[in-house]
Amino acid sequence: MRQTCILIGAPVDSGQKRAGCLMGPAAYRVAGLAEALTTLGHEVIDRGDVAPVPHAPMTHPNPAVHHLAETLGWTEALAQAGRAAAAEGFPIFLGGDHSLSLGSVAGVAAHAKALGRPLFLLWLDAHTDFHTPQTTESGNLHGTPVAYISGRTGFEMFPPFPAPIPGNQICMLGIRSVDEAEQRALIPEEVEIADMRVLDERGIGAPLREFLAKVAAADGLLHVSLDVDFLDPSIAPAVGTTVPGGTTFREAHLVMELLHESGRVTSLDLVELNPFLDERGQTARLMVDLVASLMGRKVFDRPTRQF
């Protein structure tokens, strides 16, 4: 199905402490994201990079929390941009660290609420990102989006989330690094967590197909948030939060092809790409190839690389 893909640059670098993610949107553009989508028959509209809403400096009761005002500004700006883009087509948020999802998912959630349809979330990540600003020890707000999205308390300084996503409408795939506070908070939730142990035992296709069946049964919209560290660092080194044992090239492409075949994906985050840590654009090109698989490229159509 032909889509109107709306590219939204989110050069967010405030959610963590390792500089470089702000270069992510430019790297995706240089790696040929728009060209890949156009080749597949989609229309591409590049809205350029979003600017954060200005906020005066702020402090949080948890002294570890940093860049709070800046992160709030990004959250508000991306929520506005996301809601508008979701009404017009298929938003693709080019990050930027994972704190951008505080705003991107808020925007598409507002759109889903206006349509009266449920929104589901597929979190492709090594981490659950289920901290709140109170529980984070690092103070890195890129570790808080799913908590905000699911309606956990502790986000009083943030805009109210438009329609919190219930745990049974969230699936986390590829998890392999979870802090103790996050584990305790997740126990009573109904979030489906297919960690690497599950994927090793069952394969990556079975839990994803089960989740997609739930989305289809509810006639839901599906937002996919793809973190570079979902992938094994041997194939995707350009991320500041590497965790060994991630998904392989083949597993990642299978995920994307199954998502395409489902016809359920309505918006996408590409996050945590740090081009400063990349090797000759290897990770940026891989992420672009994965988006192409999500948007309809078949296994036989993968291009031969010449270096």
C-alpha cells in the first residue's frame, strides 16, 4: 500500500549524556532514507527538523535528572508535530535519543484518541525504558518514555499523556538490560516482554505474530519505536548504550517484513543513532534498510553493497 511518509527530524540529545544523537536526522537523510522510500513507491514529505518549545531552566526533586526543561520542550514540540503528521500520513521520527518518544507517541496517541481507535506500541529495544523521573538513578530521561506512555505516576511536570496505553497493548521485543526498579514496576503490569531468552527459545516470529494478531483483533493503530540497540552491536555500533546479544541482521529484517505484511503499522520512531560512533555509515545504512523492509522491500530486493 502506498503511503505518504512524513519525515520529522528530532535532533534530541537531552535525554542522555553522550553527545552525538543530535546528528541522527542528518545521517538518515545522507544514508538515503527518502530515496529508499520513493523507490518503493511511497510519497515522501520531509518536514525538516523540529525545534523544542522554549522553557526556562527547571530542577527536579530527583537531583540526578538533567536537561528537564529541554526535554519538556522537545516533548511538546514533537507531540504537536506528531499529531499533525498522523492526520496526514505515516509519520517517521528521525532521532535523536529515545526521550523523543515522550513526544512522538503522545502525538500519535492524540490522533488515535480523536479517531476513537486503540493505539498499540511495539518497543524494539535492549531496555524497557520504564523508569520515572523519580526512580532513574542516571537521570537520563531517555529511560522513561514507556512509563510516561503507560500512565505511570511521577510525570507531573510533563504534559498529561493524551490517552495512556494499557500494558496489554504494549509489546517489548529484544529486551536484555533491565534495572531493578523497572523490574519491580513491570511485575504488576500486563506488558508483553519478549526478552532475548524468549526469542532464543521461541524464535522472533512467534511472539511478534501473536502481538500483531491482538492489534488486528482490536482494529488498532500500531506505533513502532526502533532503537539502534535492539540490534547486536557487532552490526550496529553507532549507539551509546550497547548491550551484547542483540538481534541479528536476519532477525531484524524478519521483524520488519512481518510488520509490513500485517498492514498495521501507522507511525515509526528511529532512535539512538549516534553517527559519531558509527563506522563509515554502517549503522545508518542498516537502519534505512530496515525501514525499507518495513515499507515493502522483499528479501530478494536487498541491494548488493560495494565498499
